[in-house]
Amino acid sequence: MKITVSARPEDMEMSRTWYVMDAANKPLGRLAVDAAKILRGKHKAIFTPHVDTGDFVIIINAEQVVLTGNSKGKEEVYHHSGWPGALKSVQRLKELDKTPETAIRRVIRGMVPHNKLGDQIITKLKVYRGPLHPHSAQMPVIYTEGVQKRGE
């Protein structure tokens, strides 16, 4: 008889890996799907839906990410402050030009759970505009299309 193993939060703290994803000339959606999968922990055999089993993700070269499709750049992105009449919108292409870190974080946030667990998961995402990041002490693994290579 096989026993189903369910991960516990105290088991996960020591087994976190840091991955570096290069966003240069990659479609925004594909980059976000891979990042959300790693953040959530779905690439591990011990994935448990109610526990944060994911790893850290560092995205570099965020300003070089591309949008595919004809209407993706014209798509409106909305945000609201909570005050009456404070709904604001901006085209996704303009948001990517102005603040690519925020745009990538917004897309990936939409792919993780919208609850306390999702808030905890999204804190493991680090996005940087250029090729440099301050996390070399964590010895990150380079993530390329499902294949991980040890390096910086």
C-alpha cells in the first residue's frame, strides 16, 4: 500500500533553490508561465496545493521582454486605488516601456493563487531591468526552457 506524502511548511524552508531566468527576446506569457510554475512548486514531486513548495525566481533583462500578437500591445491594463472615480488604465506596451518590472510582476501575480498563499509566493519573485542582480551569494541556477544549468 502506497502512502501519499503531503509537504509541510517547516519541511520546505531549507530546500529552496534560486533560479535565474533571462527575459531577453522571450515572449511575456511564456516567461510568466515558467516563472509561475517554479514559484508555485509544480516542478517538484512533493507539490502540495495548500503549502508553498516553490523556489525563488530572479528575472533579469526585463526591459527586453517582447509581446506577441497584434492586439497584445494595445490591451488595456487597469488599476484602482480604492477611491471613487480612481480607475486608471494604461496600454500594456506603454507599461512595459515605462516600468517593465511592474508589468512582469503583474502578469505573474495573475497566475498564482489570489489569497494569502499567493501573497507569500509572489515575495519569492525578484525582477530586474538589466542583466545584473544582487543575489549571487545564493548561487542561482540558470533556467533555460525546462533545463537547469548550474551558474550565475
